[in-house]
Amino acid sequence: MSEFDLVIRGGTIVTAAETARGDIGVKDGRIVALAERLPAGARTVDAGGKLVLPGGVDSHCHIAQPKRGPTRNADSFETGTASALAGGTTSVICFSPQFRGEGLLDVLAGYEAAAAAGAMIDYSFHIVLTDPSDRVMQEELPGLIRRGFRSLKIYMAYDTSALSDVQILTVFALARAEGALVTVHAENHAAIMWLSQRLVETGHTAPRYHPWAKPIAVEREACHRVITLAELTDTPIQVFHVSGAESAAEIERAQARGLKVFGETCPQYLLLDETDLDKPGFEGAKLIFSPAARPKENQEALWRCIRRGVLDVVSSDHAPWVYDSRQGKKAHGDNAPFNQVPNGVPGLETRLPLLFSEGVVKGRIDLHTFVAVTATNPARIFGLHPRKGTLAVGADADIALWDPELTKQVRNADLHHAVDYTPYEGMSVTGWPVATFSRGEPVWDGRSVLARPGRGRLLLRGPYDHIRPAGMLPTPFDPVAGRMRG
């Protein structure tokens, strides 16, 4: 009997720091050996000529997310995770929402059950807070954090979600005390509402006016404000979906002061621009996402921020709305004003191939940076490393084999999500995963999904001791503990 369940032989093994030619040995779902040459396993896969990369970690995707009102995510956990693994992603972090006036526990219980029944890869959840009431903050949230849901999500925008500065400080203080990281949708809600009303009142309702209601200034201001609030409470945060250089500059200034502020962006900000919304009829609604698309010249500035490490995660922000549906983009009609169109685009399956092709192949980033921003960094930031996000002895055998020269056209008909479009239709992509393994099990062979629904496991996470607070609070009073220091 072989000492290995699986041996991946002769590939170019790439991590965020190193490249080596050799073999990987897997036993009981974990990597147990890395060597120049290993004996054959019970299953041996020839990776000659292929790149052997850690499976991607997508720390920002909306799959089967519970909703109120007419809209519904198109993807179930089965279709969403099938889409992920076909694109080389082996771990996802989704969102368990809170609805105002309600608690956290009932929604989370139902969401956990849906994931346990359908997910084909491993998963975790961010806890979304829209109503930080005393009951939620004192009776529910501390226990969830201690159980292992160690990341929270807050919004600074949207009528049903936006928190006030006082509420944000309250969330930050609890997160700091309990060892949680807070993720932030940073946009100035009042400014967006004012601009949107002015545009709609003057007849500027088409999708192409969406970026007019959400200029970079509303994101930049919110980034500055939320970073200030995080500094007051010494709380680590990640700013989600950074869309422009001005917002990234706020994050870079905070990082230079030693604050634990992380920045994430998404392929749509690197590849799409505001002119893409200017399409005939209602077609531009397919590309309504928030923060909004920016001018094309902004894209190279974001690539520079990725290279410098200011933006250290590239997620999908996968939002599976069907375009031609009353539960999707047309929830409020075939020609609804831009401010009534559900925000977001699908992108879970295409995230890694697009970033590889536009980043690595075109020389904007190197291969180690690609691995870092798509796997290692999100795993580290969200408490999954070294189990996830790397190829090392002891890590889960989450592995993607890439053909770096395979050229394909993106076609929605070939994708595995339950959405009727992709914003990248017809784009030529070089480099694609041809096999994916989750905990050593083959889940994608380049043609077919091999995984069964329900094989995914819930990933609970420990305290955020690995993200040390900055210790730079400006006064002798500790606002988290509510007492003088010393």
C-alpha cells in the first residue's frame, strides 16, 4: 500500500514566496510531503508543464444569501461552489446577514444548514451587522465570535444597512475586545442619496448615471472616516472593494502610520470602466455595482497598489443577480432608475483566470503576487492560514493545476453559476485551471465538476491574535475598556 493517497508529480510548485519543481504527497486530505521526487501514490497525477498553485481563497462572495424583498441570489451553494472550484477556488467566505429589528441567530442557523447541504468546497461566514442593538451586541454577537465567526461586515451606505458613526464605534469596540476583524463597505450614504435624488429628478435615470451618483469622493471620504474610527478603538479592519486610487491612498497613509488597515479590490475595478455602463436600453444595468466603475486610467493605479501591497487581496464580490428577472436586475422594472437596480456582478469562476491573464501574463504582477492576493493573504487575514492558502506540509491539500498557456474565451454558456450573463463575455484569457483538488479530492478535471453537494466543511476561526493592534491610541483613556490606561 502506498504511503500517499495522492501524488502530484513533476509540476512547478508556486507559493507566495517560492517556486520549485517537484512532487506533492497527500495523505488524509493534507499535504504530508514536498520533494524533488516521491514514490507513486494510490493516485498519481502528472503535472508536467503545469503550475501547481494553492487553491484560491475568495473572502468576499454572496452565495444563496438570505434576502428581504423581491430580490434573490441566483446561486445556491451547489451552483456557487461549483463555479468556484471550476475557477480554481477551494475556500469561500460568504455573508450571514442581519435584518433590521431582528437578531443574528435564526438567519445564521438557516444559512449554515443551506451551506452544509449544498457546498462542494470549504466555507466560512462574515456576520453582517445592520442593527447593533443592545441584545445583539451583548447576548448574541460575543458568543458567535467566540464560536469561530471571527469577521464582521458593516455598511456605511444603503438605507437598510448603513450604520451611524456611533454604531460603528460600538461595533469596533466589541470586535477589539473579542478578537474579531471588521470588514467595511465604505461610501458616504448621505452624499449618494443627495446626488441620486438630483439625478433622478432631472431625468438622468439610465444605468450610465450610476457612477455619477457615486463619484470617488464619496468613497474616499468614507475610507478616511472609518479609518479614523478604527484608529480610535485600535481595531483591525479591511476596506472592501476599493475602486480607486484616492481611496487606496487613504489606506496607504493609515498603513504608514502602523494601523492594521487592509485593502481589497476586485477584477471589475481592474478590467471594467464607467463607459461600459453606456449601453443601449437597459443593458448597462448588468454592470451596476458599488462602489461604481471608475475612469479607465484608474485601473493602472490599482495595479500599482497591488504590486506595492497596499491592496493585498483581490476577491470576486460575486453577486449572482439574473439580468432578465424580477428577482434580479429587473426587480423594479425593465427600465428602472439606476438607483433601484440591485448592485453587483457575477465573477466567482472568472476571478482567478482574469487576474492571471491580465496580471501575470501581461506583466502587471508576478506569479508570487498572484498567489498572495488570491490565496495566501486572504487566508492569513481571515484566520485560515496555514491550513488554507499555501502549499506546505500540514496544510489542507487544496490545490489547483494551471495550464499557463491555455487560451480560452470567456463565455457565460461555459460557466457554472446560475446567472444569465457574465460582464466578461468574449474576453480572451490566457491561463486556466485544468484540475482542482479540495482536501486531496479531485473536484474539477477541466471539463466536469466531480464533487458532491455537501462535502464542504464549515471553517471556524480562532481569535485575531495574528493581527496585532497598533497600540497607537492618542489619549490615556481606553475607549474599549472604558477606563484610564495603566
